[in-house]
Amino acid sequence: MRTEIHITEEQLQLLLNSLWDLYGYDLNNYSKASLTRRVTRLMALDRFPSFAELLYKVKSDKHYLKHLIEEITVNVTEMFRDPPFYKALRNLVLPEIASKPFIRIWHAGCATGEEVFSMAILLHECNLLNKSLLYATDINPDVVEKAKKGIFPISQMKEYSENYMASGGTGDFSQYYTAKYDHVIFNKSLRERMIYSTHNLVSDSSFNEFQLVICRNVLIYFDKDLQSRVFELFDNSIEQLGYLALGAKETLKFSGIYPKYKQVEKEKIWRKEK
């Protein structure tokens, strides 16, 4: 039986330094405990006999680099994940921003795009999609390209349909995609309201003003200093009376921007009051 190799703090720092020096990926403020778990898991999956072998692979193989970045930065995602959250968006947030002449929503850390398509469907059912743009960003260019295509395994559609109905969906979920063999492609009418690009929450700045910023289950992988910087970035990106939506284990309560915001309900949604 293969023994799992646990990396040390010094080894992790060597890897992070290499990612920054060679490729410009700055992961130094990600949670060290989370990164250690993910790198350890990756070494076991890819059967590296030692940390030195992993480091050599990263330095010498750009294709493997893409795989590594995806494994240690992409979070688990699915369509209409946590249905009560989407029900809160449908019933509490979208009616409040519906009067805006144009609606801009930022999905920060969009991963492979499932939540972006979920939002587009919500907007469609609230008759708001035609005056909305969804900006979807992630640090990983490969997953951004994947998300842009709107293609997902057909095997996931039953679960996604159940999530959709539990979130208050008003139609037939299958109307939003076309099935082709073992995958589906989501409708062009949804995809054409989306703008995908790479964006690093660690180092990049605000790029627009939004009525809603959604960043779920990303900040839990950052340390406290980086969380504070990202909250400032979001605050600079949200217009007055705009909304910020976070994941179930994330909170504004101990951040510097907390006094400006009011939690509108338990599903981790805050409105900018000041």
C-alpha cells in the first residue's frame, strides 16, 4: 500500500514561490492548511514518490501546471447549489434591483460556470435577463474557457433539475438546454448575456460597479489578511444599496466593511447601506 506523503510548510512555500516566480500565480495568502491538504491529495492522485518530483514537474511542464492550479483552486460547484439561497435571490434581491435600467452581476471565482447559468435562468424567469450582464471571473484560464462553452455532463441534469425546482423554478428545467449524446449545451440566449475573463482576487483591482456580487465558498480558502483585501475589493465594486452574496461558511461580521452592510436574511446575503 502506498504511503501518503505529507508536505512540510517549507516545501509548500517552495511550491508557492515557484508558482509566483515562474508563472505569476500568487497563492501566498490562500489558507496554508487548505493548500497543504490539496497538494497532498494531488500528490497521492498523481502518484508522485516525493515532493521533489512534484516540484520538478511543475517547473518543467506547463501543461501539468494548469492541472495543478485547477486542482488546488477550483471549488466544488453545481447548478442551483443550496436551493434556499437561490430562492432568496429570486424573492428578495432580484425584485429590489429590477427597477435598475441595467443590471450588472459579478460572479467572482466562477469555476466552471454552473452558478452563472443558474443566475441567468433566475433572471430569465424574472424577465430581467434582457437588461442584465453577468461578469464571470476566475483565476484559472482553463476553467474560464470551459465555463464559457456552457457544456455539462447529461448525468448531472437530474440533480440540477431537482435543485432548480427546490429553488422555486417556475418552468421545465430541460427547456434551458439541448441534449447531445452524453452532454448538454445550455441555450445561446443565456450564454450571450455572460462575459467571462480571468481575474485574480489577490492582485487585480475592481473593474466595474455592480448591483450584485456573488462569491460563494471561495473566501474560506483565504487567510484573514487576504479576506480583508477581497472584501475591500468587493466593497469598491458594489454600488449603493447593492448586494454581496457569500457561501454558507463565510461572513462579513468580522471584516472592516461590516458596518456598511446589513444582512437581509440568513442565506448569507448583505445589502450595502452606506
